[in-house]
Amino acid sequence: MLERPIDLFSDTATHPTEPMRAAMATAEVGDEQLGEDPTTNRLQDRAAELLDVEATVFLVSGSMCNKTAVAALTRPGQSVICDHLAHLYRWEAGGPAVTAGVMFDPLVTDRGHFTVDQLRTAMRPGTRYVPRTALVEMENTHNFAGGTVWPIERYEAVAEAAHEGGAKVLVDGARLLNAVVASTVPASRWAAPSDAIWIDFSKGLGAPFGAVVGGDRDVIDEVIRYQYLFGAALRQSGVIAAAALYALDHHIERLAEDHARAARLATGLAELGLAVDEPVETNIVFFDPEPVGLTAADFVAALGAHGVRVGAVSGRVRACTHLGIDDDAIDTALDATRITVER
Ligand SMILES: *Cc1c(COP(=O)(O)O)cnc(C)c1O
């Protein structure tokens, strides 16, 4: 049995590397609530430059970015349009309904990307009777649609249509840098048509936790007000911000390796008869083991017995590549699949 299983369950499985830990250990710190943590300030400046936005704020998690940004960009009783598999809608315990008092008008899409027509049809102007569409949310890459990247022209057209209809635009960029690396469209272009956009450091970038949300100064001030309101303001956050800075310096370009390994995994799984969602665009592979006579739960258990961890989501299997997955790990995962399938 392996000492540490091969963990393809999620790209949140990354552990801080030795040099990342060294950067954390030597980070200069201060009181972030007073704006006096120099490392957090450097991270916020650095992220603002990357996104080419007026301001950013370092928050404890991506979910906190979603919570605070939705609260900042809406009023209770208003509606948010997003894809039906959006993390914000499906995986955050109904948070926005509680913390911002919003409701959702989810759109059913193919790969997580709705069309301008779909959006225009769903948008509600707001009357005495009807909740106004205050926010349009796009996820890039889209996690549960399979790590898909929005086609940039469609993305820009959707954002424009949202603004024309009087709504704001929030971009869940938990994996924005995967989208940047895969599409070669810079982060600043993805940020340009948004009112708020965020990046997670705890996914493929490999930091322990934390995210930054960016936008105009007045939006970010409102995000910070909600950060305090939700009890999520930080003190000596430089210890963690140092990990995020380290990740921005060292872990962006290497995301291409994760994408290449995910593609190799997908090809190998398809050759073994599994029904793989293709094309695989980034670091997430979804597949159905049904053609080889297994349920997702059976497949997860069978691979688990070989020390390979994958996850079952809505009857399908998800595998994510990341910093902790090398070429040998992909070989082992494919060997374990071969043994499982041929048994
Ligand atoms: C992981 C994830 C989040 C939440 O981020 P946390 O940092 O885990 O809170 C939000 N949106 C998407 C698309 C994600 O994959």
C-alpha cells in the first residue's frame, strides 16, 4: 500500500511544498484588519495588477468571495442568473439565499456556458411583482461542467448583455488561472467585463487556503464591509498570503502540466472503455464507468482499493490533476483502472 494515496479527488488536495512553507515561515506580518499586514498588501497589489482592477482583497476562501461579492452586488429579493451546475448555486449550502437574501434563476447548459439568447430570455427587468435580475454569474473554468473554459467571445457578449439588462457580472474564477493557461487569454481580459472576479489559491495553485476578489474600489469596499459583517476579517494573514504570492510566482505556468496529464488520463480511460466527457480542456476529467458495467460508486471503491482516490459526483466520476500528481501517478491510476475493468 502507498504511504499517501494518489489523490485525484480534487485539486484542493495539494499540500504546501517545502519552498512554499519556507516563504510562509519568513513572511513579514501585521494586523490585516488595520491594513498593516505587508505581505497581504503585496498580494493584493500583485493580484490587482494581474487582473488589472482597481482593488482586491484577500479572503479566507473562494466561497467567502462568492458570499461577499453577491451581497455587495445585489439586494435581498433580487435574482441571480447562473449555470445550473454553478458552485455558487449547487455547492455552497444555499449560502447566498441566507447571506444576501437572493434567489436564483439557473440556466441549463451543455458545458457550463449559456448563450446571450438564453440570458436575454431569462433576465427579468423587475416590476412590482417580479424579482429583478441583479447579477449574472459565470464560472471559469467551470468545475462541474468538466473544467471547461468559456469561449472568450461568448463570455464577453454575455457580460455585455448582462450589463445592457441592468445586471452586474460576477466571475467565479476558482480556477481562472487554469482558464488563462489553457486559453492564453490573459487574466486582465477575463476581468475586464466583470464587476467582481476572484481567484482561489487553494486549488491548482497549491496554497493551503485563501482567495482574492477584485473589482472597482467601491465594490471591494463593500466586499470588505461584508467580510467584517460575516466575521471573516483577518489579522496576521501574511503567513498565508506568502503562500499565495509564492504560488503566483511559481505555480501558474506549471498548470499546463496538469492539463497535459488530465488529457493523458482521459485518453487512457477512454481506451479502457469508459465514457469520458471530451474534450478535456483543463485539469478536470469527468467520466461514466457504465459502459464497463460499473456504477460511479463501485468504480470509486475499486480504485480506492488500489490507493487511487477519485470522487463520485451525480452518478459520474471526477478526477482532478494538480501539483501533487506526477506522470507516475497517472500511470498508476490507469493501471488500477485496467485491473478494475478487466476483472
Ligand atoms: C472550490 C470552488 C469554490 C469554493 O472555493 P473554496 O476556496 O473551497 O471556498 C467556488 N467555486 C468553484 C468553481 C470551486 O471549484
